[in-house]
Amino acid sequence: MSSESHPLKDARSLACSDFLVHQNVGKLMQRLTQATDQQLLDLWNRCNLSTDAALLAVGGYGRSELFPHSDIDILILLDDARSEDPQLQSNLESFIALCWDSGLEIGSAVRTLSECLSEAQQDITVRTSVLEARLLGGHRGLFKLFKRSLDEAMDPKAFFQAKLLEQQQRHYKFQETPYALEPNCKESPGGLRDLQIILWVSKAATLGNSFADLFKKGLITERELKELNRNQKLLQNIRANLHLLAKRRQDVLVFDLQAGLAKQIGIDQESGRLASEELMRRYYWAAKAVSQLNTILLQNIEAILFPNESRTTYPISGPDNTMFIERQGLLDIVDPQLYQKHPEQILRTFLVFAQNPAINGLSASVFRALYNARQLMNASWRKDPRNRVVFMELLKLPDGVTTAFRLMNQTSVLGRYLPSFRRIVGQMQHDLFHVYTVDQHILMVLRNVRRFMILEHTHEFPFCSNLIASFDKNWIIVLAALFHDIAKGRGGDHSELGKRDARTFAKDHGLAPDETELLVWLVAEHLTMSQIAQKQDITDPAVITAFAKRMRDERHLTALYLLTVADIRGTSPKVWNAWKGKLLEDLYRATLRVLGGAKPDPSSELIQHKEEALTQLRLAGIDDDAPQALWQQLDVAFFLRQEASDIAWLTRHLFSHVHTDEPIVRARLSQAGEGLQVAVYVKDQLDLFARICAYFERHHFSIWDARIHTTKHGYALDTFQISGSHLVDEGGSYRDLIQLVEYELAESIKKSAPLPEPNMGRLSRQSKSFPIQARVSLQPDERNQYFALSLSASDRSGLLYAVAKALVKHQISLHTARINTLGERVEDIMLLDGRNLSKNPKLQIQLETELLEVLAA
């Protein structure tokens, strides 16, 4: 048979159709399991295997949790004495072949009893799989012996510790957060796997096979039982719908399926909130609850498995900490009713936790007590002066702040203390460069600021660590991190709305006027520095002067710089790179000089850059007269826009080739610490930038920055900052990569063939789900000498080359280019030669129209 047999196909189809109408996931899994059981048993009996071996369902199929496209894992158990029987082997081969011929894509293992026991002992994955083995048919006595042997060999303590380590590794793989914008509903923290681990370890410890069993044993409360069942059902429902929507096994809630999934589940769009946002909000709250319940149950099971350790407690030092104890490395409370009697101890819990670095987390008793005290965390509790003092004391601690705030968010205490924070818990961001929900992004930024203060992390950003070490009241920057995006999703400018929240907080918590002013200013200005560094020419004295005026003084500048670095790093690993770090640091240093009293003086800067470059050239054995022939062809702008080290590097390679007929391409490791710096020197030609872009696009380099310069004698001297680590990862070295670029790019420039057509890559899934409106702006300067071209669109390969080719078509030369990629979005700014554009207003409109077509293609 070439397709799934009709009875099974019909049964599965009917079960799925019924599920789409009634959304009863328990009934769906039961019907899919029963239909599969029947099909396998029919084939088993057809092959005369009923008494020769045992057919077992294992894994998710073993626990009767079959989703529409789940794996169907089976184990064929053989008696050691008959395992070599030729007839039995032939029948088994026929059975497996029939399964595949009938459309059952099984994952099968054929093992003897002794092999199973040996494999289970060596491999925790196999041990877990057979733990849920269920007899489908065949030799019942062999199956009973198998189960009895496994139970006798089980070491509950070792199994518990192995599964706990496995969970920790899995959580680390997903950045230890359930709040990714595209979470895996099975494997991510707070997903179905966290629920399954509870049942695995409880079954291994003979504590029960279900959550109901754990309730009967007193390991969970009635409320927790309801929470477990409700959230498990929601996650199972999401997974089943995902499978049906994708028509394959699909466990990741990818952007392009979220809207369809919400509709399929029956979630309607509410005013101000998309249906997909409501779906994800429900998912995040469920995942948050599952994470907490997972912690509680594993702690309770651990206490049973390791009773001596769980009974040992240690007092917490400090006169105000008599209500807390340490138990098994966790913070516990002496009285389960502590928070009911003393609500002011709720926030103190996290202060005590942060003050004791040897404590690794909160106990199950604390989690339960905090949940039961949620109604006490009301307006009067928030206004209690004791709580406000404790919150500020926690914020100012030298250690433990990041973990404490994460726990406060996990237990919903942070959202109840700061209602504005509660509004952004689980809120998605549709800007394509944040990879976390708003609350998780805020906590990531807070973490980044804190890491600047910790000695063990000074190697990551030594400049930031040095600045914050001498910054008085650095906790204000931590507080600014907490408030910088707290007003997202309300409509309007979130910086302005967040500023009001910050001011209210400062007033309520008794911040001094200067502390309040800095906090509110940071929240209002938190986007300013990144925008100027990435979108404006920071070698322009006018830009630096205006920015310095906005910064007011060194203290404001330093605080904003630290917050900006932490913010960009907290969006996505794709957004931050060394070049952006260098731009920010260059802007900081240039502004600091102005704030220190130095007036931007192009003449003195020109002299300084030249002198520093000459000093470096002397070290290379080049005398002061040698560069003059080259430098006479370069105008003031070149020396002002290039650092002395770059001037020296370029001069060293070009001073003896000023009038060369051959293109010169030189590359080196970027001085920013990542990627390559590439220089091109050749007689200028209109299509040069396009040819260079074509080469970079063809080899999948990303251009971070382009500086285009034309000498007085008609040569192009262009420098590029590009990423190139992908080629090194393929087994080469940077030396090989540099040689390759220098040779191939020079050869590409020599060719006089027509420019190839742009090979526009496809939009990513994320860009298709959240399309960005393509925008083009063309603005002349005061003298019409240059036109500033601003481009914004969804990123894709070939885009920059297509733009460059459009400029070539209209014989428009490029003066400078600032390439800025923010996740899946590009925001590029180019300065164009204005001679053709200023004479022809129609050309301006035509160019804008064509570029819009390129960006939207």
C-alpha cells in the first residue's frame, strides 16, 4: 500500500476534524492513540508475532499522548533465548516493512531483554523512554519481566539528578527564558517537557503516575493541581493546533503561524490587541506558571528522595532576617503564613535572597506563600514606606540584583509592586530586532548594566566597566534600565510616557532632585545616542557640538552611554556588533572632549591626525616626506573622517602607487575587533560602488559601514567595514580570507562587463509576518551640493547592490554611506553628489520612485 491504510487514515482524519471544531485535545490524543494501537496490533497479528515477542509503545506514544504529527516510537522486545531465530527475524522484518508501507512512520527499536536493561542503564534518554512503556500486544509475560527488571534496576536518586541536569542544559539552550518571541511549546522553559519531567521523576520514585496521584500524596495543593491540568491542556492544545496548521510536526510558535493559530483556536482580535498577541500572552502566562510549578514539585520530590538533607536548616544572619532560613541551598520561611501576617516581608524575601550569594533560589514553601499572598499586594501594600525602603535597598545592592529581579518577575511580585511593569509582562514586540518580550528585554538590559559592575565580567566591556566603577550612584542607571521601555504598547511615545512613570516612582521613593532629574532624563533620551551614532556623521563637528549640548555634562553623557550599550545588547545577539560598539565609543569620546572645554577645531584636528599618522609611519620605516604625494591629493574631509591609525594603514599601502593604473585592494582585521576593514584605491568610475557591493553580496558579506572618498586627481579611495566570520567558520583562517578578498575584489573591479542584475533574496519569515513599510527620503543640503538619501525597509540579500545599481543608472555618485542593520530591518543613509539631482527636480522624484520599487520588491 502506498499510502496510509483507509481505516487508520479515516480515523485520524475524523479525530482531527472533530478537534478543530471542539478543541478537545484530550479526546484527540486518545482517539489518535487508539487508532494507531489498532493498526499496529492488526499488522503484528498478521505477521504471526503474537507470542514470539512483545510490542511496546514507548515515549510520548507510550503515555498515550499522540499529536497529529507526533513520532510513533515502538520497542520490539525479544526473549534472549529466541532472539536469533531466523523465522522470528523474518517475521519482524515483514512487520516493520508493513508498518512503513501502510503509512505508519514508526521509530522502531528491536532489542532483547538484556540489551534493553543494558541500554537503559547507560543512556538516560533510553531509560526515560522505556519508563513509559505500554504493552500493545505479544508476549505479556516477557513484558512483565521487563517492567519488573527495570523497576529493580531503577535508582530514583540518580535518575532525579540526571533529569534535573538534563532540564538545566535544555533551559540554557533556550537562554533560560520562556519569553522568546518564537518559543518552542514543547522544549522551551515552561513548555510541555517541564511538565513531563515532573511525572518522570515521580514515577521513578514510585510517587505516582499523574498529577492527581501527587495531589493525593500531598505533594501539591488543590490549586496547584488545577493549575497544572489547566496549563498542560493549554500547551497541548497549542501543540495540536500547530501540527494541523503546519501539516507537519511543528512545535515552534513561529511568527508566520501565530495569526493563523489564534484564529484556529478561536481567539478574536480585541481593541488594541491583535489575536496573535492575545494568543502569545496566554502562552507566556501558562509557561510562567509551568516554570514555577516545575520548581515547586521538583523541590518537593527532592525532599522525599533526600530526606536528611531536606531536614537540615541554617539560620540567616542579620537581626531583621529571623523569619528566614536556608534549606538545601534555598531560601525558606519559618512560618507558611508569614506573608499573611506580615505582608512587608514579601519584598524583604528578595532582599535577603540577594544578600546571601550562597542561596541558589526560593523554596517551594516560599513560592506557594507568595502565590497565596497575591491579593495582599495591593495599592496600600505598594504605598507602605517599609516596602519602598526595601525596594531601594535591593536596587542598590552590590550583588544578586539581576537574579532577584528575575525571581520577582517569575513570582509576579515585580508586576504587583510596579503596575506599569505588569502591563508589559508577556507583551510582544513587532520591530524584528527585539527577540524577547518587553519585560524580558527590560530585565536583559538591567542584567547588562549590572554586569558592567561585576569584576568577573570586566573582560566583556572593559571600557564600560571602567566608567561605571567611578560613577557615583550607579544604581540610577539600573533604575533607568527598569523604566526605559516600561511604557511600550500604550500608544504614543513610550519614552515620554515612561518618563512620567519614572518621575512618579522617584517621588514615591524619595529620590533627591538630582537623582530624579538624571533618571527621568535617561528614560526620555534612551534612544538618542544610538540614533546619532548609527544615523549621523559623527566626524562632523556640528553633529558632536549639538549632541554635547543635549548631553549637558559628562555625568549625563556617561550614564546614557552605559544605558545605550546595555540596551542594544539586550535586544538580540544579531543586533550588536563590534562596529556599533566602536561608533558609540567614538561618539562618547568626541563628545567628552567638547564637554571638557575643547572646541571642535577642524584645523587642529587635521594637524593632530596627520602627526599621529606620521608617528605610526615612522615606526614602519617610512620618512615624513614619502606620504606627501598621496596626501596632497586628499582633502581636509578625508583626514577629519579617518582615524590616525587608518590614515597610516592606507598611506603605507598607497604612497608609492599614487598614479597606479591597477586597482589596489587591501584588507585587514577590523580595528573594531570583529570582521574586516577593506580599502579600495582605483581610478574613479561611476559604477565602482555598485561593483564592490555586487562582490560583497555575492559572497554573503554584510556591510556595516562605507566611507567613499574621491581624490583631487580623480581616484576613488573607499573603505568598508564588513563581516566575514562566516567564511572563517567554514575551516579557513582570517589570513586566507584577507588574501581571497584582496585578489577577487581587485579582479572584479577590473572587469568592464555590464553590471549583473541584482539577485534579490527572499524576505525572512519574520519580515513576511511583520512587514516594514519601505521608505525613501531625498533631502538636499543648503547649497544643493549633496543630497541625503535615507532608506528604510525589510532586509534581504542583494538589497544594497540593487540600490547602488539604481544610482549608477542615473549617473549619481556616492559620497558617503552609513549602513545600519537592525535585526531584520535596514536603515541606510547615503550622501549623494548633488550635481545631477539639483539640476533636475524630475530626476529626484524618479529616483525616489525607483528606489521605493527596489525596497518593496
